[in-house]
Amino acid sequence: MSLRTIEWKNNGIKIIDQTRLPAEFRYLCLKDIKSLWHAIKELKVRGAPAIGAAAALGVYLGVKGFKKKDFASFQKELDQVIAYLASSRPTARNLFWGLERMRRTALEHRDTPVEGIKKILFKETQEIIEEDRRVCRMIGFWGSKLIKDKDTVLTVCNAGILATLDYGTALGVIYKAKEQGKRIKVFACETRPLLQGARLTVWELEKNNVDVTLICDNMAAAVMKSGRIDKVIVGADRIAANGDTANKIGTYSLAVLSRYHNIPFYVAAPFSTFDGAVNTGKDIPIEERCPGEIKELYFKRPIAASRTKVFNPAFDVTDHGLITAIITERGIIKPPFGENIKKVMSNNKI
């Protein structure tokens, strides 16, 4: 399936409106950073790598019309744009990675005329997009080594083409294994409350002719117990220095169930998702979203009273001790994660 999740087009940021899938496939063209902020917040564009690219493009979108020519004024404008976009969502590391990379690029060229810096920033956005495509392909390459012919894989949320710029992370492993001729089946958890598994993962797997079966989140234990699942592969939104991993709510439950049923549990993510400044998962900020997503969204009428209290965390944290291995573009990282993550990040090799 040839999709452009996000790109620069017609002097704006072109994205797929993922809130409308699978009923409607529609592109949006965002012409200002306020529109982009809302698109990120409302999950019109989502998935850690895609958000990282969106953030980078957003920085360029926010400063491209800046008129003053001195760098000090430009930097002030740049920092305001970055701070605003950073406030859209708190958990995914890639959002901040993209913003930080753009700021660093600008500072490295502070002696260049402002108009030249803008061109350099745009070039950087294109490099980020191309890098993500290569990175996803490498994650697929390494991860496919863990997949056997006739394996059945369970996943949650959407870590595929829609969450990245080309191929996906967790689903990229599936796509690569299929390209190698392996016969793969996938069970996709619906992923309450926003149903990314049902709406997005199933949609793109079917488009790519992958055998996929949709289940409710609370069916995972029964499916595992029945012996139908060989492996669990999920994406990630932030990975701490010790390997603790934040991902879509429900991931931690799958990790616990996998351990009980002796099923390998793999995390697939690029190094832009790793956060060396966060020691453990306890330090990862967890986004809490509005009650309506649980009580009303996707229902013809509310399923709970308006006065009902709701706790709606968008993510949970899986302890590194429950993770079999982390699949990255640089290879497969195995325990002890703290030691091996540090080794890979410093030496660019495993």
C-alpha cells in the first residue's frame, strides 16, 4: 500500500485525517501551526514517528513567514513555535525529538542569514522524513528474523504505515516477513477507547493482504490461553534508559499476559523514541484525555451518566523485565536493557 502519511505539499502540511478511518479516506492540508497543534491533539495525525515528522514540519511552517533578519529575533520566534507545538501531547518522545532537532539545526547555522536558515530547516524536515522511511525498513529487516513461517502475531494500537512515514515499526516487521514469503496471521486488539487497532491496524493490514482477525481488548487472555498466539509485537511512544516502555494503554496488560503464557513480547521502535534523560518508566509523563472518549465517542448514545467520573490515561508503561527484546533500526536489543541500550546509543552497534 503506497501511502504518504505526512508530507509538505502546496505550502502546507498534508496529512491523512486518521480520525475518519476506516469509513472515509481524507487528506487535510494544514496551513498554520494552530491547525497542526489541534491535529496532533485530536489524533488526526498520530503515531510517535509521524508526530516527530509533523513537529519538524510544524517548526518550519511556524517560522517560514518570519520577516525580521536578525538571528536573535528569529530565535525568539523559533522558541515560541517550539514551545507551542510541544504543548500538544506529552508522552511521545518523537514529538520533542523532532522539535529539538530543528532547534539544534537552527542554532548550528546561526551565522547564516535568516532566509538561509529557513531553507536549511526545510531541508532538515525532508531528511527526517527520508530517515524514517529507511529506519522503518531496517526495523522490519531485523524484526523479521524473529518471525517464523506460519507464526501468529498479536498487536495493539497501530504501529504501522499510518503511525510512521512509510512502513511501520511493529507492523513493519509483519510486512517484511510477508515479503520474505512467510505466512503470517495477525490478531489485532481493538484498542479502547479510540479503537486504533480496529479502525487503523485492521484497515491497513487488510489493504496489504495480511490475514488479520480483530478481537476486543479483553479477549487477549483467552486467545493466548487457546494457544493461537506465537508472539506479541507492539510499538512504543517513549523508552526509558532502563528499557521501560510507554505505549498505548493496554500494552502493559498484554506484556503481563505474555509472561504468564510464555509468549515472547517484543517492542519495535526507532532510536528517536529512546529517551536517555529518563531513567525509568516512572519518570515518563502519561497523557490523560477527556472523559468523552470513554463515555460517548463511537456510541450512538452515552454509555455512562454525565456525572460519572472517568480516568482515561492514553498510555501505560511496560516494565523492562516483561520485554523479551527491543527491535530497532540498529538491531535487536536484548536484556540487560540498561547496559545494552547504552552500548548501542554510544557505539551505534550491538
